[in-house]
Amino acid sequence: MEQRIHFITLSTPDLDAARAFYCEGLGWTALLDVPGEIVFFQVGPGMVLGLFDRAQFVADMRGTTADGELGGLTLSHNVPTPADVDATVRRAVEAGGTLVKSPQIAAFGGYHGHVADPNGVIWEICHNPGWRVDESGQVHLGPVEEG
């Protein structure tokens, strides 16, 4: 199997609140929106995030041990500047998110804040000067090497 994820699907107890958070708070555009069931967002080349209504999610699991609850998960979004961290966190909270950690200097040397979406999924909004993606799509972590 390729080392790749194509879909990340999150169970949500309130699809309308989740849609508002992602569309209004984060400024995202839905790839496909099926009211009362699921909203898909393309989040990268070949990668989609799905927000699946919890009742629909549980029915889809058909009695497996998956109960629709999430735990120990953080999604991260990197932005160009610390001011962008502040603005993004503020917009997310205004759109129904819950402030988990106010924007501040991070232990790794960047600047970040955390906000939970209406499902309780924690988003780290981060300015990380040691993170970059080159033209080929390869992620690099750590200081930029001088050429």
C-alpha cells in the first residue's frame, strides 16, 4: 500500500455547526455538500476531509465498535506569519470554534494557537519557520539549508 491518505472522515454530532465553522470560520469551500449527511473539502492534492453526520456515521459502521467519538487527534494548518495565526484563530472562534490555547510562542520556535471545531477536533493554527513544501510537494521540517 502507498504511504498516502486520500480521505480523512470525522464524525460530527452537528453537521450544520461544523459546516459553518469550516466554511465561515476557516473560509473553506465545500467540494461536495449533502445536507444532513456529509460535507467534503479538498484539503490537498488527492486529499479530502469529510465531515459525516454522526447518526449517518454510526449507521455506516453497522454495529462495529466505532462509536463516532474522537480522541487524541489534532489537525494542523500552517500560515505565513504570526499575525495570520491571530487572525485565523479569531475567525474560527467567531464562527463557533472554542479557544483551546491562545496564540503564543511555541516550544519549537514558531507561533501557534489551538481552537476546537464544533466536533471537538482541535486545530493547531501555526506559523512554523522550519516547515516548508518544495515545488515537488515534498515536506521539509527543520531549518532551511543554505545552498
